[in-house]
Amino acid sequence: MAELTLVIGNKSFSSWSLRPWLALKQIGLPFREVLVLLRRPQTKAEILRYSPSGKVPYLTDGSLGVWDSLAILEYLNELKPEAGLWPSDRGARAVARAVSAEMHSGFPALRQHLSMDLKRKPARGEWPSEATADIERVRAIWTECRQRFGSAGPFLFGGFTAADAMYAPVVTRFHRYGVSLDRELEAYRDAVLALPAMREWTDAAQKES
Amino acid sequence: MAGLCLAIGNKAYSSWSLRAWLAAKHAELTFEEVVIPLDRPESAAELRQHSPSGRVPCLSHGPIRVWDTLAIIETVAETPKGAKLWPTDRAQRARARAISAEMHSGFAALRRHLPMDLKRKPAPLAYPAEVAAEIARIEAIWAECRAARPDGGPFLFGAFSAADAMFAPVATRFRSYAVPLSRTSAEYCDAIYAHPPMGEWIAAAIAEPWTIEHPKP
């Protein structure tokens, strides 16, 4: 297999980059990481050097390039299907894809008002009511997944899946902005934060200038 | 598969519903169709009854409910005749998923300013520069796919795929708002319109009794 390369943005705030990076780490596929600093004058040119689509994250596998976090996750699932990036049960898999897709295109208020910031000292934040509605919806999704599909492990569908990768940035937001959770969801949040790969990402994020 | 139900919005306006419906048709699924007219006082309650996210489309099979177009497409692609929804070549399939995902989370200005409206008499509408930029990006995606297509079919990857289902509502917007297009893009829009299930959907859309003056994206 050709070497995989993942082009990502700043670890402190590029939530879309975290998702496929975490999935790659969790399924144990070796990859080379290329970090492009975002929001700089030369950012666009830098990204285009690696990603013809002009987007990060961007995964290359030999001559093949895949952009968009969800498309990359599906590609990783095809590269290593035995890693269980999606649940093996068809019904659970369908719901895992639904909650992942909802994250992919939704929650604009949550993303805007509680943006991922791994340098933020955890403290209660303030946000408008539309962000509260998004938070409520995330809580409902997590609760339903944990109750219906999560009995075999600490994650949304038991073992770690792509759905956890999709919600990992939300976990960090809830942690950093002091979003209150019930005990069951607190345990889920802590399970994600305790992943060695999440700690590795967070440590690197906090060392960024 | 028995007992499948697809909840959708008005065919004239619900672009996400069109995408999932085209995918289900292409996978030759037999399904019951429930149309929930949007933008009425009772719409929200009806939507919540049919979809955990309160949004359409939503595909149900017994206790399993799959919402969100892209998740429905991936789920339908796992059914016996659904494999053809994605190109067989792995690299092509990865590209098809990338552009489908880009459509799924992007092009917000296009969706806001040029909402799908199959009842509209085609006529130009002025739009801001960010819409023009998104149109240019879509035309670039289409041109790149059409230049690299592995077989002679008229769609983005030759034969009809999930990527075409994802971009079909865009083709209708380009027509409804008389957006000037390259020849390649115009031919691709023609192919979308000539796809038989598309004709079936549009005929049903025009026959719908409900009209929304300013459809939301």
C-alpha cells in the first residue's frame, strides 16, 4: 500500500482535521501528517500545494486524493474494513451514518458560538438560544446511541466508530465551554477525552504558537 | 426489502428529498412514500413523528430510522441492487464520495439564494458574488468528472451514481434560474433531466397542490 498522507489544519481549532486524524489513529493505519497553518496570507497557496481541491483535511493514497472528512472516513473504512470504523450490525451502522451525516451538515450555531479551541481553559461559556437547541439535539443523539447501541463499550456504538470521530470536536467543545451533561454523557465525554490519540492531539494543539 | 418507508417533503421544493428518492429508485427499492408538505403550521409535528432529527428525508425499516440524505444513500447502497450507486473503481468511488460530501455540507449561498423550485417558470434571478463563486466551483467539479469519466455514459462517472443524485437538485436550480453554463455543464443538466425517475419526480412536483412563495433551501 502506498503511504497515506493526511493534510490538516491547526490542531487547536481545525475540528474537521481532527475527525479523520483520530479515525486513522484509532484504526492503526500509519500515515504521514502535513500540517498547514490556517488563516495566514500564504495559507491558500500552501493548501493547494498538497490538496488540489483547496481543502483540508485531504488524504492522499498514492495518486488518489480524497477530501471532506466524511468521504475520508468512508475511504478509511474501505481500506481497513476489519477495523470496525462503522458498526457491524446493519441497523446500528445506518444510525451511525445518520448521526455522522447530521454532524457533517448541521449544528451551525454550535459551531459558530462554541468553536473548537483546545487552548481555551475550561470555563463556562455563554451562547445564544439557537446554540442551546443544537446542544440539546447533540445530547439527545448521544443518549439514544448510548442506550440503544452502546452496551458493549464506552462509545456511542460500544466500540470506537466513525461516529465518535465525527463528534470528538463536540466533546472538546462541551468540555472547554463547560456544557453540563448528565452522568451517562459525562462518562462518554471522558471516554473520548481519555483516548491516547485525543491526548496526543490536544498536547500538540496546546504547543502550537 | 419489505416494509420500507421514505418520508419526504414537497417534491417541488425539497431538494434533499429528491436526492434520497433518486438513490432509492436507482437501487430498485420498493418503498412506501410519505409526503409531508413543508412550511405549514402542522409540518414540524408531522416531521418529528416521521424523523428523529425532525427533518426529511428519513428512511424507515421497522424500528430502524435513517435520516439525512447522505446516510440514506450509504444505507441504500448496501442493499442487494444498491452497489451500483457508487462507481466500482475505488479511486472513482472515493472521488464520488468526496464531491457528494462537498455538496452535502457546502454551497450554502447557492442553496439560500437559488432554492429548488420546480414550479418556477425558468427565468433569471440576480444573485450575489458568493453564489457565482459556488456555481463556478460546481462547474469545475462537473468538468473534471466529465473529463475523467471511465465509460461513455452521460453522468459524472459515466453511469448514474449517487453523486448524480446529490447534484440533481443543482441541475434544476440552474434551469429554473436560467444560469448561464458551459456546454459541458448544460449537457450534464440535460442528462439529469432525461433520467426517467427525474421526469417522474418533476411531473409529480408540478401536480402538487401546495405552493410556497419563497421556498427555503
